[in-house]
Amino acid sequence: MSILELFIGNISFIIFSIILFIVGITLLASMVIINKEWDRALIFRLGRYNREIGPGLHFKLPFIENIIRRDMRTRAIDMPKQAAITHDNISVVIDAVMLMRVTDAKKSITEIEDYRYAIQQKAQTALRNIVGNFELDNLLSRRQDIAQQLKDVVDKESDEWGIDIRSIELQSILLPEDMKRAMAVQAEAEREARAIKIKAKAEKEASQNYADAAETMSKVKGALELRRLATLADVSKDQSNTIVFAMPLEQISNLPPLGMMKPPSSKKTK
């Protein structure tokens, strides 16, 4: 055997060894499965469900077994803004968010093609139907009730797909601009009406207090005069005020005529 033939044979053996090594590494890599803590994986053998595996290191048969994973963590899904009409024929746009998690990995794969899309479509349809049963005032004041009804409807359907709806929250309810202006005018009118009622109630209480005070003063002799003196004392604090003091006629009638009024005489002592 010549040196050339020996060299070619060695090269062929090296190439074959490299190819065999690459194929072996590829097969070994395709057999190894590493799942994270929140992963669940379904193994299908020749298209049929075979087993479910959890987190950690696992192995599968190459070529005849394939794997589909499911993330079991709770995730938030932002539902697209949904237009709806209330019971009193007012158009609104509702923005909602949903929290859900996969509870049965097998059902979420074998019972539904795309569970996220299916749940979103179901939630949008149910939301339109629920909003149609509420008038606008109730819709704005009973958000929690509406969200709970929506959760119950969607959760009942998604339970067959191995999905648990944790909660649904209505983030915002958008109204038409003309309805916003009308509600602002209504709110302003309600505030003015409340202010008038409060003022009238205060005046009524004040008048009752004045009536009680007048009745008390009429029963106590000299109480009215003391009140006049107290009022004069309060007014006289400002030096720029000119005070005109009015005396009752009965007090003036008791005074002697001006010509008969004599100054007190002073006695001289010897």
C-alpha cells in the first residue's frame, strides 16, 4: 500500500469520525430535556400523548418523541379595548385586564388550539352582553360587580381548557365627549343644589337659635339691656364709629324735665 493510499485512508477515517461525533452530539442533545421550575412539558410519541414531565433533567427518544411546553405561572393579559352599548343606548369603550394561569397543561394543549386567543374572544363577547344589561350610572358605580360577572362567565368556559381565571379588572370606561359634557353639567347642578340645601338648613338652625335666645331674654328681666350693653361694648372698640344710643320710652318717661334737674348742691363746712 502506497503512502498516498494510506494518507487518503486516514483522512477518510478522520472525516467519518468527525461526522459520527457530530451526529452523536446532535442525537444526545435531542434526547435531553431541561425544564425550569415553572415549566410543564408533554411528551408525544408518534403523535399520541405519552406522559407529562415537570422541572428538572429528563430524556426522550429522538425522532419518535416530541415535546410541547406550558408555562404554569400567572400572567396578565391586556384585553383589547371593547366598544359596547349600555341598556340606555349609550356607547362606551371599556379597557380591561385579565390575570390567568394554566392549571392543566394537557387540557391547554389537547383541548384548545390557542387558549389565549380563545379566552380573549370569549371575554370580549361576554363583556358586550353584560354591559348591555346595565344603564350608564350603574355601569360607572358597579365596576366590581361587572368584573365579577365577566370572570364567572369566562372562568366557566376556560375551565374545560385547563385555564384558571384569577381575576378581571375594568381599567377604564371611556365615554363620548358630548356625554362627558352633559355629565359635567349635571354634576355642577347637583353640587349647587346641595349647597342651597345646606345653606337653607343652616339659616333654619340659625333662626331657631335666634328665636330661642329671644324667648329666653323675654323671660329674664334685664337680659335685653345687658345684651344692648354688650353690643355697644363691641361696637365702641373702633374709634371711628359714631354711636347713636336709643333708650326705651319707659326709661325716658321716668326722667324729670330738663328745667327741674338741678346739679347736686355742695355744703360748706365751717
